[in-house]
Amino acid sequence: MPLILYPPPGITRARALEALEAQGRAWRIACTSSSLSANVAAARAGLGVMAHTRGLVPPGLVPVPARAGLPDLGEVGFVLRRGRRGGEAQEAADALAEAILAGGDRLHRLR
């Protein structure tokens, strides 16, 4: 199985390698980049498969069908914590947090 992965210590990298090892499936790293654009380009070029969030699959890529027999990587939770210091830096941090929450179709706000 040729893989397109982020470099260590990437969560998707670790999850993919752990799941393939647990399944006893052979794999090799075909491409590694810290750039999402580079990894997407490698996947579009057919160099391998890329572990990525189901709800945020980049345009031009499709999820691998279940019939391929790849293991499920499970779910990962991310937490965005905001402080309450005030000032311009806090305003910028709040704006960034709102943009992140607004941009993710599968992100949920907890209070």
C-alpha cells in the first residue's frame, strides 16, 4: 500500500501506520510532505493514498471505497481553547477561533 503522509509526529500518519500494522497490511511511504498542497498533488497524481478527515476531503480527491479493505482510522477530537486576556491579541485569537469553527463542516462548539 503506497502512502502519502505528513512527517512525524502527524496524527493522521500515526493513525494510518498503527491501523495498517494492526491489520498486518504491507505498506510503504511513497511521499511525505508537511504541505497539504503537496500531499494533495501527490494523491491526485496517483502516487498513493492519503489519510485525511472524511468531512474535509480536498477537491479532486475521493474517499477510498470500503471494498478496498483499508482499516478504519477512528475519530480524533481537537480542542480549541481560548484565554480571556483582552486586548488586540485576544481579538485576533477570537477571530481566528471563529474562522476555524465556521470553516469546518464537522466541527462542533462545546461550551
